Amino acid sequence: MGKLVTIFGGSGFVGRYVARRLAKEGWRIRVAVRRPNEALFVKPYGHVGQVTPVFCNIRDDASVRAAMEGADAVVNCVGIMNPRGGSTFKGVQADGAGRVARIAAELGVSNLVHVSALGADAHSSSDYARSKAEGEAAIQAAFPAAVILRPSVLFGTEDKFFNRFAGMSGPILPLVGAETRFQPVYVDDLAKAVVAGVNGAAPGIYELGGPEVATLRELMQQMLTVIMRRKWVLGLPSVLAAIPARGLDLVQGLTGGLISNTLLTRDQLRLLAKDNVVSEGARGFAALGIQPVAFESVIPEYLWRFRPSGQYAAIKESAKNLKA
């Protein structure tokens, strides 16, 4: 019988790709999530009984321990962009990550892989970036042999990056941090890196960036070309963007999270003030034997639905070249 891996957050954007790849390698997989009934779609990733969703609350010791019992390897993909209710940056990304590492060490887990984020910084003005750094520190203290992966912005079929901007209506595409540089990472390339860590890659921190560095403005212009739409890409000063961000944060706070700020938070504004690219000399994909793919080669595969003619756009374009 294959070895067992527990993937915390295994039904999320990153986790599902990790689960799929590990299932193909023959691992038995526990997908530890808060709502197992909503994660049943992961079961067909493997043979009958190979992939099993289980309940887990990463903020609770007993819950984490139960999900991890008997595991040979552990992967933590849990992360949030906007805190709501009891799910705070500190509780999930700092304390939660540290809890996973501590219990993994106590149970004698062989390999631990943690998905962090490029820009994790203990001195950042962003709560998100600081909590990521605190989580990394807690992991390294409890489980020194852990593999920590820091990807830049992620893209893929279910992403909330290109899909979000492509779905915006109107002739103007407003951008905050238009000149901030990113190094987009294909989510399946990140999954490959996780698998390398599970299989015993050298411990430590890896900064993961795709083959291209581009500003947010440049990324959006490329996206507009792919979806065959013309829009005015308008860069917004952060001072101006702070007004709606503050208002939306206030509404979320007053409603106790019932109305969530999914547009732009003040913390995201702080993140956008700093480039999101791999540091010079940092270990990255190459150290894991992975050649990352460029975003231009992937986004047409899932952004076609935002074209004026959807799946028929390419056919219509070809028809223009036909002779009468």
C-alpha cells in the first residue's frame, strides 16, 4: 500500500493540483478541509479510496492531529487573502502553520512542505506578508527540515487573478499598483515543486517565479489581447484607491464579515506597493529540476470564455481569411 500524505487545504486552488499529482504517483491522500462534503470532487483524482476528504480546522490542535495521524508526509496549502470572523491572518497563516509543523514533528512525519508566498516579510507594513513570515519562522523552529515554497502570483484555470480582471465589464480597466512587477507562476508548476518537497527535496526556502517579469499593467494588456477586447488600462494612485478600500473594509467590519470585501482591502494596497519577484541568488524552480511555463502559453486555454464570441472567436477569425 502506498505512503500516506495529508494535504491541509487540499481542495483549494493550489491543493487540488497537488492532490492530483500525488495521486498519480501512488500516494494515499487525506484532503484536510473545513467542509469535506464540498471537497468530494477530489476523490476521482485517484483510484477508489485513494483520495479521502476529512474534516480539519487548522486552528485546533486535536483536529490537526487527527488529520495527520499516520501520515508519512504533510503539505500545508492553507492561506487567506482577506480575514473574516475567526479566520485571521495570525490565526491561519502564522499560528496555524506553526501548529501543523509542531504536530508533524511530534508524530514523526518524514517530510513537510509549506506553501508560503513571495514577499513574506516580518517587517512588512502588510499584515498578510508579516503573518506569512511568522508562519515560516514557526515552521523552521518546530520542523527544521521543512521545505518552504514562496510563489509569486499564481495563475491557472481556477485563478482569481486573470479570471477576475478578465471578467470586469466596461471600457476602463482600473488598476492599483499598475507598475508593480510580478513573476506569474503556473499553479501546476507550483504543484510539481510541492511534489519534489514531499519526495525529499533539500530543506529550506525556495522563491518561485515564472520565466517572465512584467508589471501589472503589462500583464493586463497581454490578457486583453488574449480575450480580444479593447479597454483603457488606467493606473490609479494608491492614495485615491485607499478611499474605497477603507470604506469596504469598514462595511465588512460592521457586518461581522457577512459582507466580505472581495474588491480591494487596505492590506492589499500595502502589498501592491512592493514588487513581487524572486530575489537575486535565491533558490528557485531550477534547484528543484523544474522548468516553469510562461503565462502566455496557458491563459488562452481558460480565458477564451471572456472573448466577445467565446469559443467561436478563433473560428470567426479564421473565417476572415477565407476567400469568397
